[in-house]
Amino acid sequence: NNKNITLDLNGKTIKNIRIDLYGTQSSLTLNDSVGTGKIDNNNVDGSTIYIYNQNTFIMNNGTLCNNNYGSVKNDGGEFIMNGGSIYGNKVSGTRCGAVYNEGEFIMNRGSIYDNEISGSFCGGVYNKGKFTMCKGSSIHDNDANGVYNDNDGIFTMENGSISENTLKSTSGGCHGGGVYNNGKFIWLKKISKLPIFYTFYLNNSLTSW
């Protein structure tokens, strides 16, 4: 409990690790002072970063890639993405994503792209908590919804872009393309013109400015 750890990738590649943030009120900060560092998880059972209740993961830069369970699973904690990228994940199942959020996810900057997500109720980001996108953040070129906002999810798009996400099938609960919303979707740049629908989806791309 109450431990704050900083990991600097320093341009290196770390393979096949899983980091679980247990306890309460602890944090992990991921940096990459060189710019080419990544955590590459081809052979890990579970998400690369697992955030349990009341813990925080701060991603300032670096890359999380190539996981078959998604890169980040947030189960009641906080994920703050200030930069870096999440890509190359191949995830299948029900209610899944490269980022699975059931806590709070603030995407200030960075990109989530080139992830293959298949199954029911899925997206580059699967949200059943609070998800906020800000200027400088991008979700693009995923074989899935860019964002799947499920029941009880609150997705606030302050800025950023969601583009070029493609669904191969609309079977098994996978509808949409850009955003599939089954919760509460707040688009601040267009809130006076765009009502909040119970079920709202865009089949191609969504860009906020």
C-alpha cells in the first residue's frame, strides 16, 4: 500500500511481464527517456498492466504492445495516459478491448491503434466506467469499434480523434465502427447540437476538434 514506483524503459524492450497494482493508493509511472522503449507481451497470461481498486497507472510515454488479453485492464482504479502508444493487441472474447476500463481512464495524449479486437461488445477501448478523451489523443486504425461504451459507462470526448476504425462483422454485439454507445456519451465540442442517445454509433470515423 501507498507505494509510488517509476519505471523508465530507457529505450529498451521488456518481454513477457505482467504488472499487477494491488493494495490501495499505490501508483506506477511509466516513462521512456529515449523514446523507443516498449513492453512486448506475446506470451503473458492476462493484461500487461492490471490496475486494482484505488491504484493508479500513469503512462507518460513508451509502448505497450502485442498482448492477447489487452494491454491495460482497469478494475476500479485510475489510468492516466499522457503519451505513448498501445498497439498490436489481438484480443477475443466478450466485453474486451486493448484497454478495458471499469474505473477512470483519462487519455490526455497518446494513441491506441492497430489492435484486432473480436467478439461481443468490444472496442479499442471498452468502457464501463469513466473515460475522457482530450486534445492530442487518438484512437485509430483498429479492427474494432474505436470505443465501445457499455451500460453504466460515461464517455466524455473533450477533444482528440477517433478515425479509420473498421468492424469486420456486426454479429455478436459488435456494431458501430467509430463509437458504439450504450451508456452516456458527452461530446463537449458539439453538445449543443448533438443529443445523447441511448444507442448511438458511427459506422466510419469520428473526429472532434
